[in-house]
Amino acid sequence: MPTYSPPTRSVLIVDGSSDSREVLRAVLELRGWNIIEADGTVAGLEMADALHPDVILLDTDTQAADDAAVQASFDDASRRNNASLVVIGQARFNGVDSHHRIVAKPYH
């Protein structure tokens, strides 16, 4: 009889810092997440549309990710891909709803 294993959940980490990505990867992998990494916003948006992660984790310190237009692009990508969007740092969204999670820095 085959054993049941829950579906793998995936998270796209968009963070310009390899150290931050490493810490986040280690913590999330221990919790069963499949990790996808991007070191910039352009690569992150491309990966979001190509790989359809369950969660997009965007660090606003990443190349221009503090820009409202870039954050709006990630907001659109998360909606298109039915992914939750978690923003680390400051977010500039018009009318933040329950679809978003914002975590201020420093985070623990």
C-alpha cells in the first residue's frame, strides 16, 4: 500500500542578500517547504509566473523592491498565480487586504 505524503508547498524568496536567503531557506526547508530563490526583482517576477509558487516572499531591500511600481508588479503576480505575498520591510500598497502579509525589519 502506498504511503500518503502531503503535497509540497513552494515559496519563492526574492532577496538580494545571499545570507538572508540562506537563513530563510534553512528555516523554511525544515518546515517542509520547497524553496525557489531569486536575487532580484526581475528574476523574481519571471520565476513567479513560470513556477507558480504558493507564497512569494519579497524583501524590500532587494533591487528597487521598495519602489511602489515593483511592489504592485509582485502584487499582480501573486494574484495571477494565486499565491500569498509576504513583504519583508516596508510595503507601499494601495488598500492592503488579507492577501498580503507585511513583516517589519528586523524580523525574527
